[in-house]
Amino acid sequence: MKLTVKEIIVESSQTKTVRFIPEEKFNFQPGQFIMLSGLCGGKTVKRAYSIRSSPTKSYIDISVKLTPNPIFSKIREYGKEYGAT
């Protein structure tokens, strides 16, 4: 499934929430995680993130905390330049 970044929400200086819009309806349970993958440095990188949003919403929210030497979490810095599949 393809996701498009709709919005980056600044929660604190260390944490941002990324709001994705899925290309099709995505059913999930509270507390479920989603595996995101993307190209970083020419390699496919996968990371699991807990879904923060309610299953009744049309979007998927994840929160990303700043880490030393981020690889995949650069999505929090560049926002809409990144998509996820």
C-alpha cells in the first residue's frame, strides 16, 4: 500500500507526528503497528512504528523521536519529500 505524507505535526523539539493518507482504506486495530519502508542511501530500510491515530479516521499517524544518526527517521526532517510504501 502506498502512503502519502499529508502533514508533519511538531509535538516537541524532539518529536514529530507524521500524518499519512493511504491510497486505499486501511483497517487496523488500536495498538497495531505499521511497517514502513523506503530508500535511504541506496538501500531499502524498514522500520516498525505504532499507529497513533484512531481506526475510525481516514489517516494514519505515527510519531517519530529524534535519534542520534537517524536513518529512516529523516522523514521527520524532510516531511513531504518522503513517501512510504
